Amino acid sequence: MFKDPAVVTAKDLAQVQLNTGLSNSGIKKLTSTIRHVSSAKVLEPNILHKFQDLGKSLEEHFTQTPTTFISSDQKKSQSVVVHCKNLQALTEEVLLSRKVFSKHIIKLGIDGGGGFLKVCLGVLQNEADSEAVSPPNKRFLTSSTSKDSGVKQQLLVAVAEGVQENYSNVKLILSLISISEINFVVSCDMKLANIICGLQSHASAHPCTWCTVESSNLANRGTLRTFRSLKQAHKTYTAAGSDIKKAKLFGNVIHDPILSLDDDALVLDLIPPMELHLLLGVVNHLFKILTDLWPKSAEWLQALHIQPQPFHGGQFAGNDCHKLLKNLDLLQTLAENDSAFQVFSIIDSFRKFGPIVSACFGNKLDCTYAEKIDSFRDSYLALPRGSITPKVHAVFFHVKDFIQKTRSPLGIYSEQATESIHHRFQNHWQRYKRPISHPDYGKRLEMCLVDFNSQSL
């Protein structure tokens, strides 16, 4: 006897929509076509009704809140935040649905992109047998036992359209989702890392998220920041009159941290070094030094069919950075043919940085990562010109600091899934989109977010 054909379920349709971007009407046409071309009953009964119910499965967890936001020039604007009511309750449902009962990390991603400021929820599962625990609220992970939830399993727990990334706005949004009762790590870019810590920008006198080093001394490390030190610095700054012109006297801490662990915990425990932005920062900065000394370096890009991306601020995107690091022999040949001996030391720094990316920026940890970091630092400090940026400083010191504490590579905590969710949500929003001024805007945005998240559950 022949076996019955596999039955397509409502969950299968949700996965198809997730992978293809089909609209709800497109899914309806797809099921109609399957019924028309197949003589066997391959669709489960009432599949469209069940599919529609799936899109509402997280409805009880979300709401909308009209909110006043502040721009960088202190202008106020009205918008709507759609957000989960209680992050702990939502997280528990996600863990139950995915059958994750222990050995996991909750990763909270924060990023602006695609016109929305977003807060994302990711579950990082550890399948190891070890019960060891790393800094205070993260499970121990190894290079071979971690499994990131990925962009298609990230949930959006708060979104607000047209909202700038600044301290007031980020604090307001995070206050709406009852974040304090769960353990998590934060995945974000360096700008948002400083915002979360209450620090001024990376152009300030003490630019580093993780230590107190001065901007004039980034070749060395400062004292690692703790949440106690951040709170004490802000308290002292406030007691002295909150004079922004004197902020450097207080480590450039001008606000209380938005998120916090125990007072003695390090900032490094909450905010891991962000591998994607460190990759982009170092490669783009080295290329700038290269092209300043040798304009013909553009021939390298032409040979590789690479050009800076306008939507990345005129810099190289992540894939292009990897491609450049894999084609340094070509750069060496071009420089030698042009007798551009002045750039050989820069090429050496590129060569010393590439192994760091391979050793600890992905999901596997090479035990020689510390030696590779030291080798890159020695090479970089020998360059004839070129400043040490906060991102280069982070590679020199804080990548090593973090891995020594957690015994985990940076890719496990990567901000890449948070960055990638912008395009996926933008496509989803097109099915529901209304102007902010429309009376149904908040309702439509909430429907969109519930459907988006229910499919990712």
C-alpha cells in the first residue's frame, strides 16, 4: 500500500510566508492552487482558518501606547509605540513554544533602521551538558554547542516609527516592556551601547563603553566600568550642577544607566563587544588610511567589484569587509607593482586583523585568539599614520576581556540578526501600512507586529 502524502499544515504555510514574503492573499491563492492541481488531500482541514488564528496567537501580549518623543534638537513629537505588555510573560511563552527549558540566554537587541526604532527578543540556546555559569546572568556556552535563534526567529517586542536614537527615547520605550524581571544580554551598536550606559558619544573625552580610558590614550586600557561606577559618576556629575561642559571630569557619564545589573557587575557583562560593528569599523578605518597614502588602492576595489555602500554611510558592508580580508594577496601585488612601499605596513595590519575575525568573531573560538589580538595591536601601533578609534581600542582590549570571562566567541552574541530584521519587518509592514496621521495607524501597526511575531514563534 502507498503511504498517504504528507499533509501541509497551517504552520507550514506560516513558514512559507516567512521565507517568501507572500501576502495573506498570496497564501490563499497558493492553497487554492494546491487543491486544484492535486487529487490527494495534502492540506489539513480548515487550513486557512487555522493559518489566520496562528497570526493572532500572541495577540494578548501586545498593546499600543501613544507617546511623546524628543528629537536631538529638543523638539517634541507624538507617535505610537506598539510593545509587549510584559517581557517576562512573553519570553516564557516563547521558551515553552520552542521547548527550551534550560541552558539559554535571552538576547535583547536594540536598533534603529527602516524608519523604526526596534527592540528585539532572541533566544540563545546552549545544548552543552556543562552547568557552569558565566557572568552573572548568562549561561555558559562553548563554540560548538550554541545555537542562535537567527533573524527569522527573532521577535519584535517594541517598535516606534520615526523615533531618534537618544537617551530619552530609548529609556521611554524600554520602560514600557517591563524589562527588569528577566536576565538578558544586550545586542546593539556602539552608539546605543553608550546611550544605554548614560554616556556621551564616542567623540567625547572618555568614549569607551567598557572602560574609563581617555580618548587621547586609546592605545591603552582604562579601568573597566561597573554599574556602580556609572551610577556614582552620574551622582557626582549631578551634585556638581550637571554642567555638560564639565562632563569629562565625571567620565562623560551624564545620565543614570538605562539598563543595569548588580552594582559590582561590569558593563561588559551586559553588553558584549559587537562583532559586526567592530569588523566594519576596523576594515573601513584601515582602508581610509590606505587610500589616504595611496589613492591607487581604488584599483583593488575595482578588481573585486566592490564599492562603498551609500546606505552604510559610504562605507563597506559586512560581506565586502570579509571579501577584502580574503584578497590581501591581490592588494600586495598591486602595491608592489606600483612600488607603493609606504602601504606595506597597512597591508600587514589587514593581514593581522583577518585571523582575529576567524578566531573569535564567529561561532567558533580558536584558543590562540589572544595571541592574534596582540599581534594585530603591535602591527597597528607601528603604522606610520592613523588614529586609534574606539572600535580599534575595543579589539585591542575588550574582545579579549569578554572572551576570557565567558569562554565564548563573539558571534554567539552578534548584533547581526537584529540588524537584519529591518528588511523583513519592512516587507511585512507593507501589508498593513497606514500614515502615522491615519486614525487606524496604531491598530494596524499592532496587528502587523502581532502577526509578524506569531509567525516567528
